[in-house]
Amino acid sequence: MTPEPVPSVPTATYRLQLQPGFPFAAAADAVPYLASLGISHLHLSPVLEAVPGSLHGYDVVDPARVREELGGEDGLRELARVAHEHGLGLVVDIVPNHMAMSPRHNRPLWEVLREGPASPYARWFDIDWEAQAGQLLLPVLGGPLGDEIDHLTVDGDLLRYYDHVFPLREGTADLPLPELLDAQWYRPVWWRLARTELNYRRFFSISELMGVRVEDPQVFEATHGTILRLLHEGVIDGLRIDHPDGLADPDGYLERLHEATGGRWTVVEKILADGEHLPPSWPVAGTTGYDALRHVDGLFADPAGAGELVTRYRAFAAPQTDRGGDWAATVRRAAYAVLTHELATELDRLVRTAVKVCAASPDPALRDRAPWALRTALEELLVRMEVYRPYTSVDAAEVVTEEAAAEARRAFVVPEEAGVVDVVRDLVLGRRGGDVPAAVELRARFAQTSSALRAKSVEDTAFYRYVPLLSATEVGGNPGAPAVSPEDFHAYCARVQRDWPLTGTVVSTHDTKRSADVRAALAVLTECPERWAATLADASHPDEAVPDAQLAWAAWQTVFGLGPAEPERVQDALLKHVREAGLYTSWTEQEPPYEEAVAAFVAQGPCGKPGAHVTALREALAPHVRSNVLGTALVHLTMPGVPDVYQGTEGEYLALVDPDNRRPVRFPPEDQDDKNAVTAAALGLRARYPDAFGASASYTPLPAEGPAADHCLAFARSGAVVTAVTRLSLRLAEAGGWADTRLPLPPGWWGDVLTPGRKFTGHVRVAELFERLPVALLERLDDGDADSGGAAG
């Protein structure tokens, strides 16, 4: 079979979650079906050697080798060959920020443990050798050393602890065990010490993932050599960069990567806060698309109803203001808790660096700053960050603002002591301290700590505490303002087409807490908050043991969004929910009685007989759920950017937070529905008219006219394709339907791609346009195809 030409820039990608149970060979078997969808590239989860058995691949142990459990480099090359024969390229997810803290599998780390800072691999890892008496802390023990020492054994030149294996420093194997432990370049400690004593940078608060110093050119070359070789040999064609915000210098890294790849299509997993823009100097195609997700979801949320839903939630759950009652207050309290608990060791290192800068500086303004005052200033500025982090290529004063500094000063009783806030802010902004190593380190560590704090306090804590509308608590989302007006959506799309036309867009990923179809169902609740509250009143019983009302509200919404499913899936997702929320239990301080009460409530309530009330409401609202599902899919696939279709989501896909959303899917799917048809039609148009959606394309809003105009969202792409969807369909039905609402089409005749044979021109009655489906996808017809049939205004 002669290989088909592969576009240098994707027109649409399809995400596959590789794992031992779905290796390269299985992906190759799926290629004919995936090619038939109309995508241009497969988007692969990480392919480099990871911890054995890993179901995701982000725990890399050897960046120089393709993962053997997936089929090794030969398997990847075979997948590429099959893909290329069908005209598909490969985009690969890479992880520059961290590697797995698994010494027996991670050879560079093994050498560091054996040789210490003198190892040539010591530069790979972000280790503070000045702390902990020059030993690298390894939080692997199940209890304090005194309780676990009998389980530590010497085996030749190895130290063993259950399944853990560590190398011994040369010449220490014959020492008595206590002396042997003191003589190593590392120190095994109780895992609970990681919170306050750890002396290596990690991924967020995950001690099993060690930060990598890719800002070092030698480390960059060593960790990227295999991926770059595969790029230049034509095996892979583009890159997705995982979590660049964790790096010391994202700007420099992306410049180096761009030069090394020759400018291959690359997107970055950058979470943009509402109103934040990607640094314009970054040499990338754009983001992985969570900013698009927020705007697409927001189209289908009713602003007035979302506000009423908050009122109903507060009446039902009575949450404390800063523990789930108010969004901004909840985020702030969560940030304080995460910074002083889960990220305590990161804060301590930041404070030590600030103390070092101030103590050694010749600048009198930096002197006489007490460590406690520097700590307070750093805390107060960090918790007020409203974006992930500052960057060297963007004015940091725009994110570490004077308004935040003014609020931070109020934490000091003595006004003169409050001046330390300005000192810290000036250091972070680079206005003081210059280029001395400690000052440079302070700026980088502030940014790295800020990104970890934002992720942990917002996505992994506040999203599980503030739960009036679960569909809004999504990566990159703004639960405090979940609705997006058509005008704001069009403005966003115009900006994307102008500035980042080849950016990625997503609505479901391996990281979304709920799939797009689950969120689409939940969005309908913003159109009927009164019915939702009444349903919960019917489903709830005064004598029923409810662990806490916030959890109950979230549990009922979970089963509404998911629909009929195995109770175990709901149980697992809600157990993760309450641990992430950290209000009554957590991952590290588990409360078995509370968790048992949660499990009992879910089984007897939402997943039990009372759940029939919610099932009945979902069935009654099914047409409106369907409208949102199809509208979300079509907008995503035709808006500016390069859409990424997550595995299985071309049809109905109902999933909760990972690992539920990483379950294997069938290729091809057994069942086909309207969503499959919409997906295939939209991807088919993108494949036939790549220029109509690409870098030189245009985006034109098409406002409807008439009494229900706000319920029709429509736009044209390059005068060749028209997308029209229904929004807030329940409100529309309650208001009497479309009546004489019309959609003015661009000049010419337009064929209905979803219902072949129908043709339209002029001012089309929207009721006729949406006669069969609540969405429409139109294609401009050639003069020869535009006969006198069809509908005209």
C-alpha cells in the first residue's frame, strides 16, 4: 500500500491512551477505522519508558527508550508505517517536567543515589543538597524509621525495603545498619515527612514524580534526544508538551525545543485563567485547548439559571462561605491550606532562598528582613495569584499585581514591617536582586511554586468544595462565572483565528473531571434550577444518613450527569471527590467512618431506589441533553483551532474523573448514534476543506434574527461551511419555540451535510433548519449543485 501524504499541520487529532493492555499494535489495528473518521493525526499518550504497569505513561523512567510494554521502538515504527499508509501522522505527548522516583527502574536516579552530587546525573534532578545534611530524602517508609528498621536489609551492594531497592555508596556495605544509613547520599524516611522535609522538586505534591532540570542544555539533550531523533526520522510529526508551567524557564525551554524540532507543530498544556492570554512570544501553535473547553461549555449554561442554582445549592447544603459557599473565598482558603500543608516543603525552600538573597545583597533595601516576614509576604502574594505563574517574556507585574501587594500588606500589624511585601514583589519581578544566582533561583521557584499552588488549590481542592454546578468545575474553568454569552464566544473565536489559528481545542481529555457529554447534561440544570431542587427534595428523606449536604448535592448531580451506570464507578469517583475536597477526609489523613458513610449514602441514595427521581428528571430532559451534546460536539469540531477527539468520544461517551475516563474503548464502536454522524460529518468537512479551517481561514459570526435569536449560535468558516446549533433549548421550548426566527446565510446555496438533499439560501427559518436535529452543518454548493429545490428565505 502506497503511503498517503501526511499534512505537516494537523487538521484534527484523535487521542489514544496507550497502556500495556492497549499497545502500539492495538493502535495500529484501529488505524483504518480512525482514518475513516476524517482525522489527520493520531495523538498518542507518552511513549517513553515508564514505570512497569503504568496506565498513563507520565511516570517516565528512561527518556532514551521507547516503552517496551507498548512494543518498543519497533512497535512505534510499525504504528507510524500503518498510520502513514492511511495518510495519518503521529503527535506524541512528552513529559519534560518530571520523571518517576523509582530508583530500580530510573538509572539516572540510581546513579545519583549511589554517587551523590558528584554523579554526572546529579544535574538532571532539582535537588537541594544544602538541605537535610546533604542527603536526598526518600519518603518511602511506612512509618518512622524506628518502627521500620527491621524491614531494611542489606543484600550485597543493595539496600532493600519490601519492593524498594536502593544502591549503596561504595565502601559502606559492611557498616552496621544505623551507620550505613547515615553514610548514604540518601535517607529513607517515613512518607509523611515529604510534606515538610523533602529536598527535591516534585510534580505538584506528588513525591513519586521528581522534577527534571531541562533548563540545563545537557539535560535537555539527554532527555529529548530520542524524541527528536524520531521526529527527524519522520516517525512522529508533532508534539504535545505536558505541564511546561513546572519548568524553571518555560520561555527558554520552548525556544530550545522549537529550534531542535525545526518548528514542528507543537502545543502546550497551558491552563489559561479567564481573561489570560498565552505569551505571544512562545514559538508554539498554541495550547492543548482547555481555554476552548471553557468557552464551548459556557455557551450551554444559562447565566440567570446558574445564579439561581447557586442560591438553591446554598439553601440545600448551607456551606460555609470559604468552604464551598463562595467561589473566590473558597479558592483563597484552599490556597492557604495547600501552601502551608501539602506544599510546605516548597514554601520552606522558597523562604530559605529569599533569606539568602536578602542577607547577601549589597542593596540596603533588602537588609533586616526577618525570615518570618519574608515567609508571610511570600504566602500572601502566592495565595493571591489568579493565574498559574509569571513568565520572563511577559511583564510579571501584570500577574504579581500591586493590588495583590496592597492586600498582602494588611497581614502585617506594624506598617514598617509590611514593607517586606514590596521587597519580595520587587525580587519576584526582577526589580531587585539582579542576576545573582540566588535571586534568579528565587524568581524561578516563586513561579514554579505558584503553578503548583494554583493547580492544587483550584483544580484539586476548590473544584471539589464549590459544587453548585459540577460541569463548571473543569480544568481551566471558572465556576464563579460559568456562562459565556454568544458575543463573548465569537470574540474569543475571532481572537484565536487571528493569533493562534492552529492551537489545539478539546472538550474531553484524559484529565477532564467529567466527559463533555456528562457536562452537557449537567448544563441543562442551569435552565431548570427549580425542578432540580424539587427533585432533590423528593429524593431526599429526613431519616436518611447524609455524611454532609455538599457531598449529597455533588452525588446527585454526578448520577444525573452520568446516567445509568455501575454503582462502583460512582462510588469510586465520589470517594476521590471527598478526598480531594479535604473537608472531612483526605488522601493523607483518611477518616474511615466518614468514607464508609459516603459509600453507604451513595449506595442507598443516588445509586439506590431514591435515584429513580433523578433518573426520571434526566429522561424528561433527554431532548435538551441531546441538544447540548450535539451542539458541544459540532461547535468544537468547526470552531477555530485544531480539534482533538478523545478516544471514544466520537459517539456518546459518559465518563467521570480518572481512572474512569481512561477505560479502554472499542474500535470501531458497536453502536452508532447522532453524535457519531455529527462527528464524522464535521471531520469529513475539515479533511475536504483544510484551508477553510486552517491558518488563513476566516471566522464570521452569523447572528440570527427574530424572537428566539439568542438561542441560535451560528458562524461561517471561510465562506465554505456554516455551523448552527441550538443553545438553552429548554428555555426555548418554555418560551414557545423558534416562531419566525431566521438565520441569514451568506450568499449562495447551502447543502445540509447532516441530512443530504436539503438545500437552503437567504434568510432561513431556524425551525426548518433544525427540523430533524438541534444542530446544522451546511456546505456551500457549486452552481451546478444549487438547483431550484430547497428552502429560501
